[in-house]
Amino acid sequence: MTSNNNTSKRNTLTPRNDKKPLINQTDQTKTNTLKMPDKLDTVEIIEKAFNHVLNNDSDNEVNHCSTTNNTKNNDRHNESNQIPEFKEKHQNPELSKIKLHKALIKECNYNLIDYTSLNAHFSDAPISNVIEQTLQAVKDQKIFSVLGYFPKITLELKNRGWIEKRDPYRPPINYSYYVKSAPYMINYIESPPMIPSMDENEAIIERLKNVQSWSILKDKRSDLIFVTKKRLIHWSSLSELTSVSQMTKHVFCTKNGLAQSLECYKNVKSNLMFPRCHYIRSEEDKDAFVEDYIITALISTLKIIVKAIENNKRIFTENGNIPFKMIEFVKRCISTFLNTQIADNTNTDIWKFKDKKEIWDEFMLHYTKLIVDSNSKFDHEYTYKFELDVYAKCKYLLEKVKTYCPQHYIDGITNTWIIKPTSNCSGHGIMLSRDLQTIKQIITEADVLKNNYILQKYIERPLLIHTCKIDLRQWFLVTNMNPVVVWMYKEGYVRFCANSFQMKNMHESIHLSNVRLQMKYRKYRSQRVPEECMWDYRELQNYLRKIGQEYVWDELIFPGMSESVYAVLQASKDNSLYREKTFQLFGADFLITENFIPYLIEINSIPGLNPSTSIIANLAPTLLGDIVKVTVDYEKNSFADTGLFVKVVPEEQKLDPVISPLISPMAVMDSLFKSSTVEMNSPFNSSAVEMDGPCNSSATSDPAPFTTGYHRQWMENINKKLAALRIRVNAQQTRSYSRKYLFILDEVTNLNLLK
């Protein structure tokens, strides 16, 4: 499906501003929805009340928006009862779309029924109590408005005795358009349709009740407004007593806003897992990114060397294509970096990139060879003792640098960065690159810096399922920002990339899991990837159970996501504008690393609930119903059922920050170094160095830890269990390396490691 087609289909949902009624009262043409009865005594009486309401159209709370509709009444009704017969397919997603489409058609018919052509006889009983019920709802403050297409919200509130304030002539979507649409067009409505249990006559009665209540409510304020688009609300005239499902201002839902809110967390150990970002606004921002890129390249060089030697790969030969002096250069630079961090030197010009451009250009040339050509070798004669010496020095420096680079684990070795336009969504315009010059060219045009890109470190070690990368859409509900009150949803969906993960190929089908992007590649997906490139959380938990990692969901992934969401809200609290009686649903995207640590990627203010897949179609109605449970039921009764929402509760006692994601066997080696009597010469300022490495004193304080209620007991001992879990996760790798490490430990005691 091309982007042009998508745009044209979305345009049909744009609001209209005309106040023309959907039904032309003077139109005497018969419709195919219902046949004209012989006698219309009852209907004629009701029609007078209907026309009376039409002449008094006013509401200052909301911007009334219905979709553009230029079709005539005849066209509107000619196909209102015609549901095409579709050829059934064996795929469940296709059958689900057909069912949803039929439900939508049925609902469209109910909302397009011309009550003047009613072929039924009504008694006054069903609608006689409407006025009394409406007046009682006004007294009880149970008047609601739904701006948009959220039938589940309407149903849940009506079941609780609420009365809807709805202009009878302004349906929330262009029903006539969807009557004629193909099944796949349900992807472009705001939430899944409900399958109505009522018949046409009951629908007519409901319409007539709505007409009667509107005559009372049109000048009354709504007590609750459910809306996902802020532009539909008249904020200036909104009553302070009205609860609304939109926060006035939040900065964490834009790429640049989130990056700025979390800037203080960059390179800091904390409970918040967020890949470091650079928001390019000035030359200083650009220089900061270049410094980060170079440091990452230096550390990646150490990783490449260490990994090759651990895998028994010969990387030294007299005819190598990379000069050995590169290793010495890297060691000196890393030593300088450690010196700066230990001394708490905030000087950002320590590398003097501009003054030593030729040197850094040469380093980048050799570094590029290392990451592109797996057969690259250093020009030095190979001996076992020489290799061991290089390995011990590089390994030691690599372990020391981890103290000051908490994200070393996700960095990988290719130094790949993801370039995100701040103005786009749904994955459009995102690029991946590992080339510094290419990145600088993208963010710079005619020496004038653009301000519409975020540079984020790409996570090179994601969790793979069936060889493909995944990420998670986690819903959460904010009901207060002062203090922060957030509810995490225990269900969500897992998005698959269509093709097998690899870092050599930067294609979007491999690295970008956005639903609309991956729809293009579903037909060409890898084997065993689900047809819709999506799972729900239960399917993910079943998979984890099958691979023997059933504990990681409740003990690592879900708590980790809760911690990150809470930390973001706390960090952005001062920059957000919050009004009382406000709540909002958000969707956070998390990527899971291969050792089951969730990293927050971004947060969406309008999480897509449109039924683009059968997974979302099944989850969204339950989610919307549970929102009502939290915002209506729990608001009045703290013991009320909150569905699948669990409240994130800050712990009274501050816990230690989450430890480094991977427990390396070299931690043992480092401990032995500290207790060894062997004299070591440091390449950097020995008076300022502690072998254990102090924490960065410039780091901000860690956010207060917290937990969801259902696993609070576990959180009391989180660090010990996290350590134990990660040791178990890496036990197999540890065992495979143990013999080699023990042998090396015997050797290094006879070496001057940092000579």
C-alpha cells in the first residue's frame, strides 16, 4: 500500500464544520434501510420534537467535528443495508477483518436510519422516562461526551447510568463512507466497532431517546469528555469540574521533548533505561554528538579486539591491512577518557577534533575497515604471548570504561545511530547510519544546522524471536501529575520486524517495527514470524516459558517498563501543564535487549487503537473498558476493580539503582587485580585512579524506585534477584569462557599489564 493511498484514505476522516443534518426531513424518497409505513401518527409527533431540537443547536464545550459528507441522502441510504458477500479465507486475521467490517456496517445502518420511514409501532413506555433519567443524571453529574469513535466507552458509561450528551445530527465518523468501504478500511477508524446486540427498532428507540435528552443537555456542561485529539476541545470555555481525557501539555510525547527531559540521565546509571540521544540545536550539540560518536568508536575497537581473541580468531599478521599503531592510539585515548572522568573534568574539548582532523580521519578510516571487513587484521607478527598481552590490556581497559559508559552493552561494535525527524511519526523518515560523515551531512545543510532531527544510539543487541527483532507497545494511563499517578496495563502487543536481524543490512524491514511500515513486508516475512507480525503479551510470555525464561517477564521486563515510565513522568513534571480532573492514555514503545532489559524508545500521546490487526482489535475494547474502571469506578471507590491496570507505587525506602545489565566474568578478574601483589603501572594519572573506579560525581541523583502493587514483595530485594537472574541468563556463556579466563589469570600475574 503506497503512502499516497494511505493519505487519501485518511483524508476521509477529516472533520467537517458544516451544520447540515445527516437526514433531510423534507426528503420523501424511500430508502432501502426500512420501508415507509402506511401510518406515521406516532412518528409525526416525535418528528416535531426532533425539528424543535434542531433549531436550538449550541454547545460551547467542544469543537463539533464530523467528517466531510457531500453525498446525497439517496446515496447515503441506497447501500446502507447492503453487506457484500466476501469469500471466506482460512487466515484468522482476514476473517476478523470481515467480522469487524460487518459489525461496522451494522452500526452504520443504525446511525443512518431515517426514523421518518420507520416500519414499527412504538409504545411510549421505552422513552417516557428519558426526561426523568436525564434530569437525574444532571443532578448526579453523570453527563458525558465522546468526541471521536469510541463505542466501547459509550457502552461502558451508559451501563453505569451515565447519559450521553450528543448532538443527534453529528455522528462521530462518516458513516456513509464506511458503508461503502472495503473490509480493510476498518484500519482507519479510531477503535474497533462493537457488535450491536440490538435490532433496528431498538436502535430507533435509542435515537429517539437521544433526541429527547439532547433538548435538556445541549446547554449543560459535560461531566466527562473522552477525546484523543486536543483540538476538538474548547479549552477556554471548559468547566473546571469537567473531567477530560487529555492533558493540557506534556513534553515527553515528542522526540525532542523526551530527549531534552531525559538529558540529565545520559550516561548515568539509573532505573531508567533510555538510549542516549542528541537533539541538534547548535554547534555545541553537534560537537557533543561527534565526541560521543568517537568515544563509542574507540570502545567498539576494544570490543572487536577482545571478542576476536576470545573466539580464537587470529587478528595479527605481518601483512595486515590495519596498522598496529591503531591499537596503541586507542589505548591512549581511552586512558585520557578515564582520566577525564575520574577527575570530573567537564571540558568537552579534550579530543580537539578540529585541531587534529587528519589523525581522527585516519582512525575512522581504519575503524571503518574493522566493522565492515570481518577479515581485517593488524600488521604485527603473531605470538601467543604478544596476543595475550594485547588481550589483557584491552580487556582491562574495556572493563574500567564501563563504569563511565553505562550503555556500553547496547552499543555493540558497529557504532550505528538512528536518525529521527522530530516532525514525523509512524516510522516515516527514519534512517540508520554508522558513517559519521553521512550523519553530519544529514543534520547539516549549507553550514546551517537543522533543528528537526534527533540522533539516538541504536541498540545493537536486541532480543530476537525467530531470528527477528521485536519491540513492545506498552499502554499506560496517567491520572495525575502532581503527584505522579500512573497505571500500567498488563496487556499490550509485540511488534515483529518481517526479516531476520543483521547489522550489515540497514533495511527498514529488518530494523523498524512500526505497524504501518511492516504491513508492506508481511507477505515476504521470515519463517515462523506471525502473519500479522504481531503477538499479544500472553504469546510472548508463552514463548519465554518455552525457552526456559519464564521468570523474566514478572521480574525484569514488566517492572523495568514501569520504572522507566514513572521516571519519565517525574523528569518531565516541571515542564508539563496539568489541570485537575484530567487523565490520558499513552503508548510507550520498548525494545528488549537480548538479556531481557527493556529500553524506552519513545512515547505516543495518541496510541493507535484502530483495528489494523486482529491482536489490536481484540485488546482495544478491553483496554477502553478498563479505562472507565479506573477513571470512574476507582475514582469513587478505591477498592473498585481496575481491570488489567495496575498502579505504579513508589517505594518508601530508596533502593540501589539497577546494576549493569550483564554480569561479566571479568568482574572476578578485576577483583583479583585489586588483591594482587603484582605491581602495575597505570597509563593515566595513578594518583587519581582507583582500580574499582569511582562513580561519576557529576551524575544526577537516581530517581526514586517504585513498583507495581502485584509484585511489591519481590521489589524489596530487587538488586539481589536481578543479579541472580542475570547470572543465570549468562551462565552458559560464563561456563564456556571460564577455562580460558582461569588460564589467562595465571598468565597475567606474570605480566606487567599496563606497561
